[in-house]
Amino acid sequence: MKRIIVFCVAALLVFLVAGCTQTNTNSSGDVSLVVLEDKLAPEEYGIGFRKDDTALAAAVGNALAEMKEDGTLAEISQSWFGKDVTTISGEKVEAEPIEATKLTMGLDDSFPPMGFRDENGELVGFDVDVAKEVASRLDIELVLQPIDWAVKEQELATNKIDFIWNGYTITDQRKEQVLFTEAYMSNNQAAVVRSDSDYKTLDDLAGKKVGVQSGSSAMDAIEANEGFASSIELVEFKENTVALQDLEKGGVDAVVLDEVVANYYIKTKSK
């Protein structure tokens, strides 16, 4: 009788331990991720041109204003976000004619849902769709050129691309090098963690490994928050998606990135 009781107690303990250590997963069997409510910094997206390309910047801005006015911009936003998330005012400015017949857009091809490669390797995304519509209205051929995001301003300055458009955050530092259009979308820099972790705030990440994309506005946001930056072990990645995959595997404890990218990644993985 004692053996039976001991066996039952042992089995119960095993069951309870297994239940307590069970990892949260999504429907595909992967570890699920969550965005912390604590945000690192608010920001806005714009399109970046060379300082002397005022006519081109004005033409693109006016095309966006037209799209805002006629509802096309809202339709594209609805298809990607389920609502209109754009913030552009829709006001036009005086613009000189542009002579270009072909323009090259520099983008990060691993930045969903703004610009990324689909399962067929095609470049897609919200910014891609909007840029194609703008090019059509300007009667200009659009060339989509993936670039190393860490040296995007150098690519622009050396004429390898004509503008930067892919969740490109407007900052005072970048304004010194780049001519921006009016902001067309708001965003936040946020931290993503595994749902089975105990991290609830940014302070909880002290002493932990935090991933970030090299040359990104997430890196700028971390560096601007000296207390947070000095408390973590920073791990740089070339792409946000690689950083998030490393987080899922437990290589890092968190990833700081654009909230719009984090939400899209989590939503897509949960399907």
C-alpha cells in the first residue's frame, strides 16, 4: 500500500512540474512573443532624399497628398493594417517639374510589413505598394533596391539610390544628412520578449542580452536612453527578423525594434 501511495505522489509531482514549466507556443508550435507595454521612444516615418533633390521630394510629397485626398492611401493602409494608420496632412506644395524617368528606391528587404520578401522572393509591403502607386502617378519607372540598412545614408549620398523609403525614422541627426518629406506614419520603439519569460518592463531587462538591428533607429533609441543602454548586454544583428528568430530560440532575452514590425511578425507567426 505504501508503494502505491509513493508512486501516486511521485506521478502527481511530475505532472505538476511539467505543467508549471510548459512553454507558451502559438498554433504553429513556435514559442510566442509579446511586446512590452513599456515603450522606449515614439517616432515618425518619412521618405529621405538627397539635400539638393527638393523637386523630387516635393513631387513625391504631392503624390502622397493626392493619395490621401482620394482615399488610395487609406485603402493601401487598410489592406496591410486593417485601418488607416497614415498621418500625412494631404497638403500640397509648389513643385518644379522633374526630368527623371527612372528612380531607385533603397529599402531593407527584411522589414515586414513595410518592405520585405514574400514566400516567392518578391518584394512586397506597405511602403512598396505606396511607392509603386506614387511612381505610377509621376509616370516614373520604380526600381526597388535592397540595401545594407546600416549604411543607407552613404548609399544615398553616393547616388547608388535616389531615396530611402522603408520605415525610415525621422531624427534630428538624419535631418543633417537627408531631406525628409512630411511624416506619413507614427511608430514606437519597443521591446519584444518571449511570453514565457518574467520580463514585464524595460527595467526587468537589466543585465540581460538585448538584440537590435545595426544602424537602426532602435539602436539610436537605446543609445539615447543611457540608463537602459548601460544596464543591458547589447547584441547586434543585420536584420530584425534574424534577431526575433534568435529570441525565439533563447539566444537573446529581448529585441528592441519598431513596434509595427514586431506586431506584424507576431501576428503572422500566430496564424
